[in-house]
Amino acid sequence: MLVGLIVDFFAPVPGLVVEVDGGYHVLRRGADARRDLRLRGAGYRVVRVEAELVHRDLHGVVQRIREAL
């Protein structure tokens, strides 16, 4: 069990975490990478998408999530 982590979207049954990264994440790439390793180590797939992409190409983002599933 992972305690103390907050993610943007979580689907427990397929084991998928979706993180939508805004500009703030540029400053925390190392911390995000460590978090992703921790999540993957617990058996979850992690999909990261840029917030700008969600606004510009939502269809493409949904497609990435479908592919991850």
C-alpha cells in the first residue's frame, strides 16, 4: 500500500495512474521520477501528460490512456 501519495487520476482495477503535469512539474522532475518508480514498484502503470496537451489535444490524451490500459 502506498501512503502519502496524491495523484491526479487513479483507476485501481486496471492499476493505472494518470498525472497531468503543469509548469510546476518542470521544477520537480527528479521528485516525479522517484514517485513514478515507487508507483511502478507497487504495480501501477503511470501515464504523464502535460496540462497544455489536455487543452490542445484531449482526443490524443484519451488515446494515450486507452493504449496504457
